Amino acid sequence: MKKFEDLGIRVSFVKGLAELGIIEPTDIQQKVIPLLLNDPKDIVAQAQTGTGKTAAYGLPLLEQMDANNSDVQGLVLCPTRELGQQVAKQLFKFTKYSEKIFTEAVYGGEKIDRQIASLQRPTQIIVATPGRLIDLVNRKAVDLSSVKTIVLDEADEMLSMGFKSQLDEILSSLKSVENKWLFSATMPHGIKDIINHHMSDDAHRVEVNRGDVVNKKIRHEYIVSEENEKLHILMQFLKSEHKNRGVIFCRTKAATQKLAKQLIAKNVETDALHGDLLQKERDKVMRAFKNESLRVLVATDVAARGIDIAGLTFVLHYQLPESDEYYTHRSGRTARAGREGISLVLATVADVKTLRNYERTLGIKFNQIRAQK
């Protein structure tokens, strides 16, 4: 097994990684890091959430930074506030034993004046949501003229959230950029359009095998259930998992709210996460989940974007998502940082056909298990 030193990462960064328990590089890291260190041109990489893509692009990006230059030299675009905060925190931890490279996260839902003040400090890397970055540029609160590398993290998520025009605007306006690094779990048409319009023809391509699109550490299971049996089966599952924590997915806000209320009535520490929450309400729920006051979250697909919490052992699909791409993103909330996890579907008889389609399109295998009595 290769080590990070073998990939060309400097010893001071390796020491920071070791303190985080990151010892052996994942597949995507082994493929991407040497490419970006030795020939840091454009790259298109397919990498599922939870497979270590932040380190895959973050370490080469940090290697590029001149700590003695206080200009913004690197830019990372993310779909959500939560992911942006997570990426900035990871980059900071990687540099614990190296020269200080300063990263600032900027995003919507926070007072822009406070972020403008923070950007007055020396900042080598900005991690931003697209809309907030454009707001800051329009206010002339940030100078991106020295940016050499831009990273699109979870590019498919940014497209599905409606950021296509903002991405086009940002990519078209940054004339100084030499390297564009795109990471995406899936490759829908919109991503291919960005690649064709904004990236070089000789970009590196890191394409995982179909069977690797979903993290190999995830065990995919299903229980055939009538709708009126699902709550009972869910409670039995939570009981069997003891104190293990995870995310339960529903398709709609109404279903999410209803299930959360039912679980609270049965003394399960939970709350609902859906798209209609105000940012301060969302932050309150996420704080409670991160500090383990809540055991489970009940969430919609849109609301769960950007959630990155270590140690979640299961994802449960109370209702199937609208597409196999959403299944990929849902299941990626577990089995992070080399750990194992379960992705369990409570499937109606009609849902089983959809699971067979997932098996073909995602290269995975669902094992049927029996509900506990």
C-alpha cells in the first residue's frame, strides 16, 4: 500500500494528516495527487462523496501556495455552506505543521460585512459558494486576479442547485487561472457542457470504474415492506443499531416532518432537515446533530447536500430518491474516511425493480434482509 510520502506530499503535511488518522491514501488520492503535483493542468475527476476527494485536490493545492504572498492564489467552489466550512477546516488541519497557509470560507446565509472584514486578513485560499463569491466580487471586496487554480467540488451538486450561470460567469471572468480542477460524483449533461466550454482538451481524466462510483465500503441492503409497516421496521432497525448514528431520507418536506414527529413521539432524538428551513434553523439542527444531541437526522435530498459528519454508520432510505444520482449522494453520507457503513432501503414491492436498475447503473449489489420481529 502506498503512503502519502510516496505520492510526493511533503513531510509537514503528512504529519498533519497522520494526526487526523489519515495514513493510507484512498484510490482517488492515489490517482489524482501525483498528476496534480507533477503536471497541475486541468483535471476532470469522478469521485463519490466520502472517498477522500478534499485531500485529493487539497494537498496539491496547498503545495502550490506561496505562504509569503498574501494574495488569493487558490479558489474552491462548493455547493453549500456546510461543505465550504468543512473544506476550509480540513485545509487548515492539513497545514498544522507547515508554514501557515490561510483559508477563508465565504457563503450565503451569513452577514456579508463580516466576511468582507475577514477577507482583509492575508488569505491564500478562498472556499466559496458561487452566489456569495459573485456578490463579493461585485462589491470589489475580493481580488481574484492572482488566482492560478480553481477547484469545482461536487460540481454536479452545484448544477442541480441552479448554479450553472454563476459557474459560467466565474469561470469566464478569471483570466489568470491556469488550472481548473473539477470533481463530481456523477457526470450529467450539464457537467459535460462546463467541461467543453471551460476546460482544456488535454485535461487529465480520472474516471473510476462504474462499480467504484459508489464507495466500496458501503453495504447495500433492502427490506421489502408495505408502507404501513415501515415505521415499525425502522424502529426495530434503530434498536438493533444501539447508539449508532445516521441519516434517514424521505422524498418530500411533508414526509420528512411527519416521520420526525413520529420518531420524537417514540423517544428517538431526531429532527427534520428540509429546504424550507431558514438558515439559522438549519444551523441549529446541524449543531445539535454534530454535537450528538440528535442521534438521527430525517432529511430531504436537497437539504442534505454538503452534510459531512464523521462516524455515521448508516443511511436509511424511508422513500427511494428520484434518481440513481441521488442514491449515490445519499449513500455517500456513511462509510467516510475509510470506515464501513450500511445503506438500507425500506422498499415496497414496486421499489424492487428500481433497485435492480440501480444495480445495473451503479455497479452495486443489494442484499435482501428480513425485518426483525
